Amino acid sequence: MASSPESSPAPARHIPDELVEDIFARIPLRSAAALSSDAFIDHYLRLANRRGGPKLCIPPRSASADTINAWSPEAEAETTTPLMAVPHGTRNGRIIPYGRPCRGLLLLRAIFARLYFVCNPSAGEVAALPDGRMAGDPRPGEDYASVGLGYDARTRTHKAVRLLYHYGHPAACDVYDIAAATSTGHWRPAATGAKPPDLVHMNKLAVYAQGHLHWITTKSVGDADAIMSFSMAAEVFGRVPPPPVTTTDMKGFMITELAGCLCVYPTYLSSERSLDIWLLTDYSTATWELRCRIDPTAATSPETNDFFLMNREVTPLVLTDDHRRVLLLSEEHEVAEYDAASGTLRRHVGPQELRRRHGDGTPQLVPYEESLVSAGRPYEDILFSSPAAWAVALALRRLPARELGRLKLVCRSWRTMIETDRFAAAGDGDEWETLHVIDLAWWPAFSPRAAELVVPMAVDGRDGRVLLDASKALGYYDARSTTLETVCSCSVDDDEFINAAVCEDSLVCPYDRGM
């Protein structure tokens, strides 16, 4: 007997894959981290950054503040969300974003350490780029490098691009493949072997948009500046015609990325120059569109007029409200939202980190993007991933330092390997021994937040205590009782430092030339 419709089980319905992906793309980041297909990563990138309006990434303002935070201007709150810690090895200098995020990945630069890192702040991943230090000190306009981060849609991988200049002339263009199966762990020449055709400004960052990296070039006095491009897929250089307002000269203009398009805007505002925001809407035909014009002298409200007249440098950050509003950043690091239709301005009260000037260590704000894209494996892991590489490292490790200096010129992989920290520890294990592991976080005066560098000065031969110098404090660490006794210290708020030195009794006369 046939069963009634009420007693029959309902047939299972097939849920389309697109709907399943859409559901998973809306769950929190940590729950979605296990999903790693390229299609889902792209879908998550599109949907995750629509929630709650635009967010900004706030890097540490100094080496002692070691956390990267996120802040939402629309939240109207001064609180920030911690994202990740500063990469290890950058505490001897300030760390800044080196350009805008590229599909969730951010390029960081440790200024004094002269190192570069690729990180995903939302996932807490970070990986250093190899060979961050150039040979010798960089000289403005003579010997320097410009590094940018872009995305190759053809291979679905990120790439770091480095332009090298020597004696004021283009020297090379190197590419580093990030999180790619073909990554070698070291820089490689561009696929075409091309060198940059022009010089670029040292202090103007590379901008990724529409499949290309872009730089503003500079030539001799009197020559026009231009926009130089580098295709992430073909790895060839080109030029981008500027918008009509520039009259073929980019002097006095800056570039950035807005809504996925290359953007040109004036460097400085004045009573005679409005803030014109141009977007390259069609890359193939070099079609520019004037998306927004802000005339400081024609503001409809006193607050809007004051904002633009008091700030000569205003940077567009993000287009919001279906491109009807633009989020702006002033030279005083004040964030405001301008409505082009009504001509009104809404100022946002930012967190405490933003209420400082550049000289006091003001962080450089950039947009924040949630993403599941991997920052890639550490390049040292890639270099030493094979037994053959370890064998080469062990053989090189036994050679004199002068010979290693010559062997670094043999090939890129050897040079990168020799310059790694892991190579220094690639011996047979009999040369070095770990005597103490000291967790300095237990003692505030010696913790990483208070001291950028802690130096072991000497070991007391009587009881084995280790003398530690933290520049603001001096103390003895006892490994047996795991205690640290502070001998002397000075206030962290003044400019005084402890200049300690270990003295030894000796009969040697430093002026005795006969010895």
C-alpha cells in the first residue's frame, strides 16, 4: 500500500555550491580559516570586508608598542581591536606599512633594521623577505631600493617586486614569489630580465592596482615626472598616461588605489588648488574619470572649510556608501568622511594612537582588509627544505668568512643562504651551547616593552650570575633561583641612559708601544 504524503519523508534537496560558499563566507574568520580553496578565499575577501563599514590598520607608533591594531571609524569609539604582534627582530626600529594592503596582505618595513615583512594582520601570519639589507648604506638618489607588493591574477599568487638603483642608475628588477609552489626562497630576476626604465622617488611608495604596480618616476631637474607600471603577470615595464589635469607632468601629484582603480590626487591643497580625485576606470584605454572634486574655498559649512584650509596634505583612503562618500586622512592624522553630494564633512574621533604628530611617532594609517590569503612560508624554511640544501650549508659553514664573502657572488641561492640566521647555526652542534633561557617579561624594566635591547655583559665567576644591561636598568640574573636583582636604574621618562662597561684588573699599559 502506498504511503500517504504526510508519512513519506521529504526528498532531500540539493543546495547549490554557490549558496554554500555564500554561507561560509559570512562566518567569523577563525572558523573559516580551514577553508582554503582559491574560489572561497576570493569570495570571503569580497564579503568579509563589507561588514561594519571600512576599517583602518594602525601599526605600532614605536618599537616599544608591539601590536598592530584595527579601528573602525563608523563605530564612533576610541577602542581598537588587536590583530597581531610586531614581527620578531624589528624592535630596534620603527615599523611602518610600506603601501596599501593587497588582497589582505600588507608589506611592512622596519626602518632602521632595513628589513621587509609580508603579513596578514587578520590571520596573524608574517614572513620576512630575504636579503632585506642592501650592500652598504643607501644613499638618496644614488644607491637605494624600492619594494612593492602586488598580485598576479593569472597564477593567483602575490609577488614582491624590488627595484634596485646603483650610482643613480637602474641596476636590476627582482621578484619574490610569495606562497607559491614554485617559490625558491630567494629573489629572482624578472621573467623578461627587464630593468626599470626610469628612476623612482625613494619616499613615494609603490601602488598596486588593476594587475600592475605603479611608481612616480623622477628625472633630472626640469624633466617631467611620469607614472611607471610593472605588469605582475607579464613582468614587463610600461607607462600610464596621467589624467588630463596634470598636463602630462606628475609633479605635485600623488598616486594611490581607490575602489580597485589607480587614483591620482594633488600632493598639496591651497586656495587655488582643489582636491581632485581621478580614477583610472579603464586601464586598457587609459580612461580617467574625475570621481570627486573638493574645493576648500566653496565649502558649504564652516567645519568643512576649516578642515581643508587647516590641512595642506589630505589623503583619500577609502570610497564608501557606493562611492558617494570618501574617507580622508589629514596631515594631523585626523580621519573625516566627505559627502560629495551635500558638500558636508563628518569628523571621526580616533583612538589615542592617532593623536600624535609625525615627530612623536604617529603611525601611518592604511585600510584594513580581512583575508584568508597566506603570507607564505618563511624563506629560510624554503631554502633549507631539502637535504641537498642542508649539505651545501654544512659545507659552506666550515669555510673562512673571507671565502664566504666571495662565494656569495656565485648565485642568488648561496648568497641568501649565507646571509640567513639559520646558516650561522648550521654547524655540527658542538660549537654553541645554550646556557640560559631568560623570560624577561617577568621584570618590567627588562621586558621587551620597556627595553629594545638587553645585553649580557658578564658572568660572575663566584656564583654564576649574569649581568644584564637594558640601557635603563642594570641587574644580575640568578639562574639557580630564577630571580633578577636590579642593581641600578633610571626613569623611563627622561633621556638618561646607563652606559655600563666591564672593567678588569691588568698591568698592561695602553700607551706602551714596545709591547
